[in-house]
Amino acid sequence: MNRRDFVKIGAASAALATSAGINALGQESGEGKTRRVGLIGTGWYGKADLLRLIQVEPVEVVSLCDVDSKMLNEAADLVASRQKSGNRPKLYADYREMLAQKNLDIVLIATPDHWHALPMIAAVEAGADVYVQKPISLDIVEGQAMLAAARKHERVVQVGMQRRSTPHLIEARENVVKKGLLGKVAYVEICCYYHMRNNSNFPNEAPPENLDFDLWTGPAPLLPYNRIMHPRGWRAFNEYGNGIVGDMCVHMLDMVRWMLDLGMPKAVTSTGGILVQKDATANITDTQTAMFDYDDIKIVWTHRSWGDAPDPEYPWAAFLYGDKGTLKASVNKYDFIPRGGGEKVHKDVVMELEEYPEDKTEKDLERHVAPAIRGHMKDLLACIDSRGRPVADIEEGYISTTACILANLSLQLGGRTLKWDHAAGKIISDDEANALLARPYRGPWVHPTPESV
């Protein structure tokens, strides 16, 4: 399979035709069968995703995988207390050993970003459908390989871009955007002003005994261990993620694309850097602006991990400007403000705490996001049965992720505009930029490509 093949496959939107109750491999569908689930990456969001899946269907979690033995065992105890069977899952340190069993219907992947591509590709090769966290990949060629693998093996892959399944945002899309209340939308601002960049400055040290740091590092460069890397601090380093753009912009850009039915931007430009928080160990930007060019629609991203938000009510949000009105949208609420008077609309998130009382006490759960994760999981399960494309299909994840990576590459290249040829999967007339589409892998790990899957 070459790169053009993956684009042709990715562009096909027709669902895979199947007989009622039978999936593409001739296996029985979810009705009458307990789906077997495995999770790779048992940290914060891995548990949040898995426990929401358990809430919406009595799946059997048969295996968990993590390179941190302490985190792994704690997750196993929690899953045993929450799943219907009460069984404790089998535990693995290496995802390859877990997937070699070929006993999983669904695999959830919630590792650091540098560990998304290889497990996802291996999971679809093992015959599983997949839920993979965003951004789908660390570099663009990884994402192309993931899309090609999903299509080649005819697997359903849902990406954790759950704004598409957020109830109040679905309402905003249907009742404001689709009904034309905004009029002509030509400019959108998306932003994050959370003070979320890690600004500590700890010395390097030996990794804890419960962590296999070499395997945790995997294909990324082997840096000295620093306590802010694990757990949850790895986003402070460009070696393991794509910074605040890859973490937060990807959500808002994807939400706007979904609301406005946009595909891949024609060009991306970005500027910024570490302008204020220069003494921290972290090497990601504290200030960055990116422009995603859709010809007659411009989407502009800004993050700043210092100072105040321009609109304190919407510190992480999208502002869709139309000639008839403005829509402000976030994970917590939305507001529609018509121009020249008229009826304003305000809706808050509904957390469903009474329907799912365990949400009230679950450690570290983003309670306002839990309904969206449940909706995302329901959509995944329905598409597994129908063999259709989920709302955040791997192709949508590839587009949003690629756009955000291009923003970081533009910044890396001095802020020059990168024009994207979506059919070819390359940057137009820029050999220097195209050389950065795949990051070097540390051996013995081998970088996947669309041709290799």
C-alpha cells in the first residue's frame, strides 16, 4: 500500500456493508456476546475512558497493559471493583505480549502520544477495533500509517476527540450552526489560556523501580529521567508530545471542523515560543499562535500559559463569528449572541451525576466531560456492530492531528507558511519541511509508514 492508496482509502466514506448482527469478519456482533476489552496505558485518561465504557455496556475487561507496575496493579483493582463479573484483568508490561493473545474485541489506547502509533497498528492487525486517544500520532507519517492500517484491516477506530459527542455542543451545532443563525462564518478564534505548562525545575534522577523507563521511552529519544515526566507530565516535552497545540488545540480545531463541515486546511502558519517561562525544564512553548487557512474561512489559535484570558468565562474555547451572530463554545457551556438584538441562547453542560453516581467520587474524573466520553463509547459500540464510521473516525483524527503538527513544524521552521497537498500527504514545494514529517525512531523500534502496514 503506497501513500496515494491510503489517501484514496481514507477518502471513501461509505460504511462497510454487513448482514444484520454479523461484522466484517463473520463474527457475532455485540448483541448476545460480551465484548472483550483491553487497555494499553492505565493512567489518568485510560481509566476515565475504560470506566465510561463499563458504564454503557457490560463488557469484560480481560487485560491491562502498562510499563508502570504500581499504576497497573492499582488499575486492575479498580476495574475488578467496577466491572460486572468482578474479575481482575490479566496484566502485561509489554503491549505486544497482550495483543499476541488475539483475544480482544476492543483495545483502548491511552499512552503518551509517542506510544500511540505502534500499539494502534498492532491492535488492528490483531483483529481488534480501537479507541485511541488524541492526537492520534506524534508525527504526520505515523498518522498516515495508522489510517492505512485501519482501512486495510477493516477495523473501526474511534479517536478520543469527544467534543463531537458532547451533548450541549451537539445542540449548538444543530440548533445554531446548522440552522444558519450565525449567517456567513468567515473567522473563528480558538484558544487556551490555562496555566497548564509545567514550570518546575527538578534535577534529573533515577527512574522509580516500578517504572520500566526504557520501555516507557520506546521509540522516542532516551532522555535522562525527570520526575515531571511521569505520570501525566510528559506533555511538557516535545520528545513525547506536541505541546499545548497537540493537547488542546486539536480538540477545538476538530470541534470547529465538525461544526462547520471543514476538511484539511490548505495552509498552516504558526509563530511563538518560550517568551516568559524560560527557567522551567519544559521545552514546549508557553505562547503560540497558529492560523489554519480554509480560503474563505480563517481559524486562528492562540495559547498562552501565563497572564489572563481575554474572556474569563471562556478560557478554553471557540468563538465562531458570523455576519448574523456569534457562537461561544466550550466544554462547560455555549452562548449564542445574535447581532442587532434578538434572543440570546445559553446552555450549560449537564453532568449526569444522578444517572451515574460513581462519577461523584471517582478520583481525577473530569465530571463535565464524562457524558461526552460515554456518548463517544456508545457511538463506537454502535459502529462496531454496523461496521460504519464513528463520529471521530481515524480519518478525522488524522486531519485534525496533521493540522496541529503542521502548526508546530511551521513554528520550528521560523514561522513560514506550510501549504498542504492532502491528496499526496505532503507539504507543497518544501523539501526541508517534508523531511520533518516523520521523526527519527530509536532502535530497535521501526517507524511505520503507509507502505509498511
